[in-house]
Amino acid sequence: MRAQVALCAFGFLLGCGPGGRDNGACQPGQRQCSGLELQDCEDGQFTDLMKCDTGCSPTNGCTLCTPGTGTCNGDHAHTCNDDGSGYDDNFCDPAQGESCDAQSGACTGDCSAKALGNSYIGCEYYPTVTGNTTGADFDFAVAIANTSANPAMVTIDGGALTASQMVMVAPNAVLVQVLPWVNTLKLCSSPSTDGCQTVPSGALAMKGSYHLRSTEPVTVYQFNSLEYQKNSEFSYSNDASLLLPTNVWRTKYYATSQPFFTNGFAYYPSELAVTASADNTMVTITATASTTAAQGAPAFAVNTPQSVMLNAGDVIELASTTGDLTGTLVDAAGPVQVIAGHYCVNVPSDVTACDHLEESMFPVDTLGTHYVVNAPAVTSIPAGKVEIVRVVATADNTTLTYDPPITGAPTAIAHAGQFIEIPSTAASFQITSDQKVLVAQYMEGQTAGGDTGDPAMALAVPVEQFRSSYLFHAPVSYDSNYVDVTAPLGASISLDGGAPLVLAPIGTSGLGLARVQALGLGPANDGNHNIQGNMGFGITVYGYGQFTSYWYPGGLNLDTIVE
């Protein structure tokens, strides 16, 4: 046992075993732990290498604690982390169906971090109102899709609620829950049924976000506002966001928006809202447009990092009436949610009419280098109405290619946080970059063609984060709804159990597009839909009314992508 003797000579080792053999067969280079005994493979058998004092890991040797062990104190878990370097303390939330397992000292249940993995499906969310000019008689709402085979009990508190709400979502169903506007975040100092003309320049709202917890894994979309028509009135300003569960929040984001806009009566701001899930979260924001101090929020200067401290549920909302917040960097000390967009904007500026924009930003960790964008269809232009595409760089000296080629599309971005714009295209194409990028799509206004809809914003999903199944909601109150499906040409994709969709090739990318229109009623006449495939694919969901629209990515995986 020369290796054992040599290792024992080093003072940093915590101890050495007697050199016994484990009868299990093994391969050279393998190690295992038998209790606190670290064993190495020798001559096809595990042999004692050293005795550890406090913890043992086959990967890291003697450690402070043994991964997978811990203790419980009521609903609180004290669990050794994966590398054995220390303990993680977690609250096993009964409102998320969790409990502390006495044997492992870890939170267990379908909503535990280990069980959930990394996707848009989770058990804890923070729906957050963002500034919108729409009238107060229209509703802010969330659509909660239960992806499990069990009823989900959902608890919602915070925001403008005076008491917690509890609702039940049936298995494989979607429930639409209306929530009161948070006027501080709606950026409306004079809420009325006619809409807002007086717009504060941002806010810092303590517990301003709603806190949504479910006993079963769910997906959540927020609608701002839900209806485009209510009774005989029209909201004129809508969009929707895919919300990300807290288990996939990260610390670094870039934002995308549009420039501030004026209709001659008011200045409508470019917007950015950051929400924390834990107390004492320091958030540093480097804004690309200046803001003024308002409603407790400090002023931000261009390209000058400024930090704010947020507690769980707190929201800092930036609103710039002087510039464009696209490229703004959010860098936090702990996981946060970032929703970016616009109060109400023409896209492009000379095409009427203005509409609200919002979308949850994807963390930099989860961004990819391959995207497909498809212009949104309307009933009179089934091949796609024109859109604007923005690409935001996350690293210096980023290069871009397009398949098929797009005339005049820029092929380089010099610095992180800068962006290029591809104006007024109805094409479907793949974007490939040599470094991670964020890709946003913008519907153009009603008068750009098709005589329906107005601006809406959605993020393109990295091809690397495609999934093989989605449950989504298309509100029944809209004139028309669509789902666009991007999939490998050999894939078999079925919507609501129907025949496989027919895919039209996109350049030479090997991917294809299928569009399904007239969505909304769904199998149970409720706007809920299920789409499945035998390969990973991506979806975007959008809908139209007169002078209004919404658009959101239907879901994605949120694995960390290493370049």
C-alpha cells in the first residue's frame, strides 16, 4: 500500500484506514466511500485509502461533511452540499408540498429543488405588475397551468392583496386568476377607467410583487392586461409574459426594451422591473438610459452602476422617458427576476398605435448561440406580418450569421450590452452567434399590415433549451390566437392529440416551422392546450384584437449553457 503510506505522510490528511479490501469489483481510477472510509480501486477491488474525520466524497476525498447527509429541525433542512464543503439551510415549504426527510436532512417532494430540475416548470413564482396605460377596469391576471397528475393547491399573497388567496388547479388544466393592480408599479398616479396619462418615472415597491406558491409543479404566465375587450370597452394596451420559477433564477441578466415614446400628451417610458426572492439581496444595475427619482426609487445615470437592497418580494422598477433601457445590465448578489418592456410604444415609431411590452428576461447563464425567429402571422397575412428583431450581446466582439441570409442584417456587435436591430422583416431564419446573445422579437403596429394587432414583445428561445412537451394558454377573449412551432424537420409534433403538424423548412438549418391559428377554445373550450413531440422543439404563443396583441414564449428548459 505505497500510495496509502505516502498519502499518510502529508499533514493535511485527516486520517488513514487499515488497508482493508472491499469485495466489490471496480475499474482503475474509481473511488467510493464506505461510511467515513475513502476507498480506491486496486487490482479490481476497492481498498481502504484513508479514514476521514468528518465527511467523505468519492470526488473530493475527505470533506467537511458527507454529501447527501443532514438533519431536520421541523420544516428546516440542514443539508451537506454537493461538494461536501459545508451545509445549506433550506425551509421546506408546506405551501409547496415539501417536507424535511429525517434520513437525508433534505427537503423532499415534487417541488423540491432536486425534483424540479431546470425548466419553466416550478412551484414558486413572483408575478409582477409593470407600467401600462390600460384602464383600471381591465384585469391583471395570471394563468396557472398544472403539469402534474394531482390537484395543485396554489397560495397567492403580497402585491395589492389584503389577505392570502388559495385556489385549486385541476390536473393537466389551466386556471386564470385575476389579481388587483399594484398602482405603484403600474406607474399610474391617477388610475381610471380611461387609462393613465400621468406616468411616474419608476418605483421602489416593498412587497410589491405577488408571491405564488403551489403544492405541485405548475407553469405561470402573467397577462397585463388579460382582456382586450371588456363589455363595450377596449383596453388597447396588452402583453403577456412567461414567468420563471425561483428555482431557475440567476444573478446576471441583460434587458431588452424600446426607446421612450411620446404621443404628444405624455411621455411613455422604457421599463425594467427587478424582483428579489430573499431578504438582503443587493442588486447592481448599470442602466443604458437615465431615470429620475420617483416613488422611492433613486435616479439612475447612464452607464453608471448603482446598487439597491431588496428584500423578498420587493420590486425596483426603472422607467426612462429619455432613452432606451435595452442592454441594461442587472448583476445581483443573489437570484432575482427581471421583467423588461415598455409602458406603451409604437413599433416602429411612425407606425400606429402604441401598445404595452413586457417579458421575463432569460438569465445570461441560460442563453445560447442558436436561435430561430419567425414573424408572427395574422389572418390576412398567413406567411407572417413584418416584425423587428433585436440581438443583444453578452460579450465583446460577437459575430452573427443568418440562415437563410438576411439582406442588410448586421453581422457584428462590438461590446457586451450593445445590440443590433433587424428592421421590418417577415422572414423565418436562424441566427447563429459565436458567443451568447439575447434575441427579442417585436410585432409592428396595426397599420404595418394586416389591419390587426399592435406591438408586443417576446424573447426567442435558444435552440439549446428546446423541450418535447408544453402546456399553454391562449385566452378565449381575443379575436385570433396562434402557436408557432419550430422543430427539427424529422420531428413528429402533435397539438391536443391531433395529427402531426406539417413543418416548412427554414433555410438549410434542418429546422422547420408549423403555424396553427384560430387557437383559444381548446379541447374543453377554455383556451388550454397541450403540445408534445418526439424531439425537442420550441413554441411561441400570440393573439390579436383590434389595436392590441400579446406574445410570449410557450416555455423552455433553463439549463446552464457553457460556451
